[in-house]
Amino acid sequence: MANKLNNELNKVDHTKNIIEIKDVSFGYDRNKDILKSINLEIHKGDYIGFVGPNGSGKTTLIKVILGLLEFREGSIKIFNQDLKNFKDWNKIGYVSQRMANFDNNFPLTVEEVVLMGRYSGKKLGGRITDEDRKLTQESLREVEMWDYRDSLIGDLSGGQMQRVFIARALASKPEIIFLDEPTTGIDEKSENDFYQLLQELNKKMGITLVIVSHDIERLTREVMHIVCINQTLTCHTTPEEFIKESQTSNMFGEDVKIITHHKHN
Ligand code: ADP
């Protein structure tokens, strides 16, 4: 496979579906669809950017995939299992925008926040083990926040906080992480570091990433594939194709449906 990632450890494995969404429709209200007939496959090793106007359903789609909202029609498979029977939620990480708006008075240390991520994956009454502590340390080192382990989470900057929430997701050894506007309110330098970290997670650790951002220009420089969402899927393409198409058409217009399934080869 001759592609720009030849020297990197990780490549997209188009034979392995992590998530398979078929004809999924969802509405908060029975009479109004927010998502309509969504079809999407997410392959192992991919790095996907979800783009679309405000209110087009990006966050809703992620919540549907995470099982937080019950869809009305269609089917979703996660690691080849029906979402309704899926139990291995530790394989899936989620970092939302809201995490950066953490209550400043929250009395937890950085280490405790990451340990809690381990704890939430356990059955009720499970104790923190040496393994939990080891994985917590490894994850905090991975995001270069181990030195801050005893700091209160509320005392960190937005950028540092988001790294801790990445560590929290990493501590359960996820295969895929969803990130919803993770850099909102973060300064430019921290944002660059954050995107650098995401590249490492994807290329060196082989973690599949799906990120929502309104910063389309940035996304086209970072991700391997762009997925446009405007109630339904209006494109699934490479950043290069996306840029070309967006120069000649209104990507999000009613009458524009660009579906170019581009394989990375
Ligand atoms: P995006 O992430 O693309 O900005 P959202 O998925 O947040 O879009 O929202 C899609 C639509 O669903 C919007 O019209 C929004 O107002 C509506 N919506 C979002 N959350 C709720 C909710 N909890 N109840 C009712 N409508 C909602």
C-alpha cells in the first residue's frame, strides 16, 4: 500500500469494521428526525473528522453510537456485535467538550480522575487494583501529565484538562475514541500539542479516532477521512477530495450529495 503513512506503524484496515451503522434514523421527538438513514462504517485504524453545520446532528450521532440515545430505525454493530447486546464499553472512549468546563471546585486530583475512569468500567463494589494504578500511571505518562498527578483537576488549564481526559479514556485500553469539539476554549499552542497527541494515539498506538470539530481547515490537515453530516451523510471522503469538492460546491447545501468512498491506497 503506497500511501503517505507508509512509515507509520498504523494503517487503516478496511477489512475490519469497528462500527457498522445501517439505515439509522433518530429523533428526540417522534415526529421530527434529527438523523435520517445514516449509513457509515468505521474501520480499524482510521482517523475520521465529522463536519457539518451547527445543529446538523454530529453530537447526536455520537450519542446514538455510544448507546446513550435509542435510535428508532436501523441497526448498529460495534465490533461485530449488535449494539443492544454490546457490553465491552471499556473498548470505547469518549472525550467531550464539556469536560473542559469542569467545575473548578471539584475536589479530585488528576490521578483520581483517571483512576475513576478505570473504576467506572468495573462491576459495583470492584476495588482499585495495582493494575488500575499501573494503567493510570502509564496513561498519564503517555499524555505527559504524570507530573501533575497530585494537582486538583480544577486548577489545570483547559488544554491540560483535556489531556487528563484523554488519559482517562486511555486507561481502559480503548480501541476507538470519540472526541466532541475537544479543543473548544483551548489556546493555540495547547491545541497544536493536543492534535500532535492525537496523531500519536492513532499512528503509534493504532487507536481509531473520530473527532467532531467546527475547525474544518484544521481537520483537513489532521484526519484521514472526512464525513459530512447534515441530518444524513452527505459525504465520506479524503481531506484532499473534500477540499476539491468544497471549492466547487456548497458541501452542506440541500442539493449536494457527494459520496466518494475513497480507499487509502
Ligand atoms: P451538532 O452536534 O451537529 O451541532 P446536535 O447533534 O447537537 O448537532 O443537535 C442536532 C439537533 O438536535 C439540533 O437541532 C438540536 O437543537 C437538537 N437537540 C440536541 N439535543 C437535544 C435534546 N436533548 N432534546 C431535543 N433536541 C435536541
